[in-house]
Amino acid sequence: MGVRHPPLIRCPTCGVSQDWTSTCRRCRCDLKLLQAAQAAYEQNRRECLRMLYGGFCAQALVHARRCQALRPGAEALRLVALCHLIDERFDAALETARSIDPGPSVG
């Protein structure tokens, strides 16, 4: 199974958005480390889900927290909350879920 990349990558040096490549099209910055971090995130996400499926909640939580360290955000926090929920740690699941930024409200 290949690495699931977001549709675009933003160069950390110059900020240009582009398709996933190993070099920035504008400033020629090497993006291989960013790609490696994305691959590590995906590997930990898959392993987390595999551990949850097998009933190993503590190990799944380790992988979910690695995801959060590699790419902080709502997706990783939802994974952490799911680990808590399946482990029946409802207070921790609710606290984690509440910490997720819902984004801009529509109205």
C-alpha cells in the first residue's frame, strides 16, 4: 500500500503550493524530509488502526500520539480520541474530542 499524501504540499521555505515532488519547483528546496515525515505519519496511522482492530488499545495510542507529534491537527487528535473511546476511557476521549478545533463556523 502506498503512502497517502495530501493533494498538495506547501514548501516550508518559500510557501509555494505544488504537487508532491522531492524538490520545490520555485526555490529548489529539498522536500525529501517532509516526504519522509508524511510516510512515517501514514505508517503510524495504519499501525494504530491495526492495533485497534486487534484490541491492543495501549499500543494503538502510542502510534496515535506519534501521528500527533509528526503532524499535529484534527485528524491525529481524532485518532487519539478513538483510541481512548475504544479503551473505554470516556473522559479522556471527550477531553481530546473537545480539543479539536472545529474550524470556521458556517452561518
